[in-house]
Amino acid sequence: VREREIAKLDLILDQLSTRLNSVVKSFPTIDEIHPFYRILANTIVPIDDLKQALAGLSSAVRISEQIVRESQRLLRRAKTPAEARKLREAAYGRISSIVNRLKSRLEILRKAAKEFRKFPSVTLSLPVIVVAGYPNVGKSSLVALISTAQPEIAEYPFTTKKISLGHFPLNSTHGQIVDIPGLLDRPMSERNPIEQRAIAAIQYLADCILFLIDPTLMCGYELQSQIALLNELKEVFPSVEIFPILNKSDIASEDEINRAQQMLDLELVPIINTLDRKHTENQFYEIIRSSKFVQEKLKHFLDQSP
Ligand SMILES: Nc1nc2c(ncn2[C@@H]2O[C@H](COP(=O)(O)OP(=O)(O)OP(=O)(O)O)[C@@H](O)[C@H]2O)c(=O)[nH]1
Ligand SMILES: [Mg+2]
């Protein structure tokens, strides 16, 4: 009887630690996560809560192990079958109350894992182009036209809520283009979680930014506001290359285009519309070729490849 009760405790400990450890191992080590994913994660679950939840699981395994070892020690000295059974039952009781207390932690981890799975998977050694701008200016349309991504497109603002990533052919390999939610011109401290993720993509992923501007009023926002956002991004990310592009040339009047060019104070602004694939692709690749950081990363990648 003694041997049987000892074995039962080994079994329960084995099952418990296998399951809880596999949950812990399914998460990356929080301190080693790339800052982009850390910020994304933090908009879902505060990083400290995540760390605590994982630490709670590990410590539940440790405590259960202690309970089992201690009970087994007492069990070896049990005089009667009834005493042995009682010791084993007492250990079960203590372990199950520890497991019950993990409920809220497991709930946090379940929710986090579900959302984390939706994060885009970025190859950091290959060039990343981020498409930014006000809502409704045509960012998702451009990303859909250029790449394999299929972001949602609609004629109303704030359609895009999550970051999506597509690939496009680039020399003998591929580049990545990232669609982010539209940004308004407002202080960083006032940005909501959706915008925070968009900013994280710019800050940590972008080798260059294509900044789309709608010179018509179709997007619903003034040109001044759009250009103010462009200037803010330049100020906040001085080391990132930003290429302004005028979109919707199919419906923009000559006046609207001239006005935008004047306000941008640039000699040559690429002008595209996402209905004209050939022209837009040509403009896109011309920009990519002129981007110093994209070309550097591409060269480095190709030099490393066998
Ligand atoms: N006429 C015209 N319409 C365009 C062009 N590009 C995009 N649109 C339209 O503009 C609307 C908004 O396009 P989206 O691609 O969803 O814009 P977005 O910038 O991703 O918008 P958010 O996700 O809300 O930030 C849609 O109705 C598109 O069909 C263009 O070049 N010409
Ligand atoms: Mg969009």
C-alpha cells in the first residue's frame, strides 16, 4: 500500500509539472523578447502581469514538488494502510488548492497566447517598409497592391486595427511591407493601444517609412493635419528615412496636387493611385532603390547568404 500511495503522488506531480511547465515554455523569455513584440504584448497584457503569471506557474510546480517529497517521506514510515491513504489525500488537497489559486494567472496567459498568435512574424534580417499616414488615405490599398498581404480596405477611417505584413519580390529575395493603423496628429502620450502598436512598428521595424498623403478631401482630413503628422514623425524619429507620397492621383485635381507639393516644399514627390498597378509599382520600387537603409540591409542579407 505504501508503495502504491508513493507512486500515486509521483504520478500527480509528473502530470502537473508537465502541463504547467509546457505552458511556461510556450512563452518566450520575457526579457529576451524583441522590443517591437514587447510593446505589442504590453498593449494586450501588462508585461509585469505576464511575468508574474508565468512565475506563479513555476512556483506552483516547485511547491507541489516539496509537498510530494515531504509526504512521501512521511508515507515511508506509515504504519497502516489507512494512515498511508490519509497522508496521500492530504497531499492531494494541498496541491489542488495551489492549482485552484492559479486560475486567474492561467486566464491571463490564455488570453495573451490567443492574441500573441495573431502578431505578424517579421524577419528582421530582411528590409521592412512601413506605410504610415492619416486614416483613410489608402495605406492598406497600397500594401495590398504591392504585396501578398490582404489587409481590410474600406471607405471609412480607422478600418485597420492591426498590423499586417506582406512580402514583395526584391532582387533574389524579398522585402517586407507593413500596413499599420492610421495615425492622427496628436501627442504620443495620448495615443491609444492601437496607435501605440503602429508607432512601435515605425520605431522598431521600419528601415524606411512611406508616408501616404491624400491631397483630396476624400479621406476626411485636412492636408495641414496630414503634413503636421509627417513633421511630427520626422521629429520623433529623426534617424528613420521618410518618403512622402501623394495618393489618389486619379481623383485629385491639378490644384490639389500643386497645393500639396507646395506645402511639402519638395521638388519631386512621387504621385500614385492604387488603381494603377503598373505606375504605382514602378514608383514604389524607385523609392525602395533610393532608400539607403533598405539597400544596406538588403546588401548585408545577400552577403550573408550562401
Ligand atoms: N480613388 C482612389 N481611391 C483610393 C485610392 N487608394 C485608396 N482608395 C480608397 O480610399 C479608401 C480608404 O482606403 P484604405 O486603403 O482602407 O485606407 P487606409 O489608409 O488603410 O485607412 P485606415 O486603415 O482607416 O487607416 C478606400 O475606399 C479605398 O478604395 C486611390 O488611389 N484612388
Ligand atoms: Mg488601413
